[in-house]
Amino acid sequence: MQDGAVLMLREIGVCRSVFANKRGVPRQGNLAPSTLAKVYLHKTLSETSLIGLDSFSHVWLIFVFSRNTNKSKVEAWVKQEDKGSCNFPTKIKAPLLHGKSTGLFSTRSPHRPNPIGMTLAEIKQVNVERRELIVCGIDLCDGTPIIDIKPFVPGDMPTGSEVVDTTKVRFAPWLKSEEHVRWDISCSPEAQEQIVDFINSGGTHFYHTLGDFVQAVKEVLQLDIRAVHQGRGNDKCTGHTQLHQCVMDNFQVFFSVYEEEKRICIESGRKYDASTLETV
């Protein structure tokens, strides 16, 4: 096969997720295990392909980063391929590196030559007749195209067994810098009332109890979901500087960040309306 050969992939399904947009999506789904999603197979694929999947606890979802913002750079790179030049950005400023760069393939950045991602999710339910797979611990936006589904098997473990020999597994040191950091979450009386009213009105799609919804929101916010340009990783930030927002299960959450206290406060919330999304 020649260098740069074009391969064809077919979308087999779509992910319907609690995350309406990229804001708030965890860096890894298992960091927020209460987040939910449903994967629906397209009718071009028989529902019998899901038979037997309920025998597994976890599943790999192979997907396309459909909301990338670097499409123009990818197109420019493709146009230059025939000339033998390399102009695709290959250094990434990973959030945990606090502004420093590292090689593209040492990161999980969505901005890749081929915008393909993979995530490990826990299977909650398999509905063969409805062509539906319900999973939790998810890091995909709503509407993400799915190109493959694979069960998690013992051979996926680094040692090829069910028990991991931690002496043989290595990670870049910068990945461990926030491994156990969980921010404290508080909620204003106004936000508490708005969340209760929203749940009682039946506005959610994935969560049907107040406790389940609040737990999922806290798991996401405690990871400090801000981007680097919003101040994440900047220890010099003091006090509340600006209002941030994310959307979970049709509810728009507005929150403040208190850097010195490692505390996040949910200030208010409302039903999500994409046409009036504020750029905060």
C-alpha cells in the first residue's frame, strides 16, 4: 500500500449523549462514571449484530471526532501531501502540561490526521430489538458518529490477563499530576431550586431522579473541565474571575471557579436552548 493511501470507513451508528456540546465532556469517560449515552445502530446494519454483547461488562466505542475545529488545517495538509511536505501540526499543548508542548501521538488530542477516537464504556443494557446500546462513563458529544463497537476482553489488559502487573505499565509523569485531584462542588440555593424544578418538569432525557442527575453533574465539574485558555492549570488565578457553563442532559449549568480553594460553585441553571447559548 502506498504512503498516504485513502481508506474508506462506514458509519454504523450514532451516539446520543448527555453532552449537547464539547463543553463539559470529561477527558476520559471513566472519570465521570455516572454520565450516560445511548448508541443506536443504523438500519443498514442488522440488529442481530448486537446479540451476545450483553455477556460483557465493557465495550470499546470507535468514533469520529465530528466537532473538531481544525478541519481547515487537515484539508491544507491533505492538499500538500502530493508535494511531500508535512504541515500538519504535530505538537500539542496538553492541558496537564500547563502550556508546554509534547508530540501529537503522546496525547489523546482529538486534533489528529485521522479524527478517530476510542473510548471504553460500561455496558448498562443491550436492547437488540431496538438496535440500542446503553452505556455509562462516557466522553462523547451528542450526535457523535460511531464506526465500530468491540467488547472489552481479557487480552485488552496490558499483561493479557485479568490482573494488571503495575510494574510493567508506564504512563507519562504529567498524566499523573491530576490523577487524584477532585474539586469540591457547592451549589447556590437558586441553582438547587432550578435543578429540582427542571427534574420535576421531566426536562431530562437520561436521568429521572434528582440524585442521579446531581451526581453526574458533580462528577463532571469536579474534574475542572475548563480549557487552558479559560484558566485551567493557572495557579496564579485567584478568586472568582468569570462565569463558565456546560450542558448536561438538556440542562445548562452556570458555575464559578475558585482556584485557591479548589472549589467550584454551581451558581444557576436553565433548560438548554442552543439558539441562545452564551459564549462563557
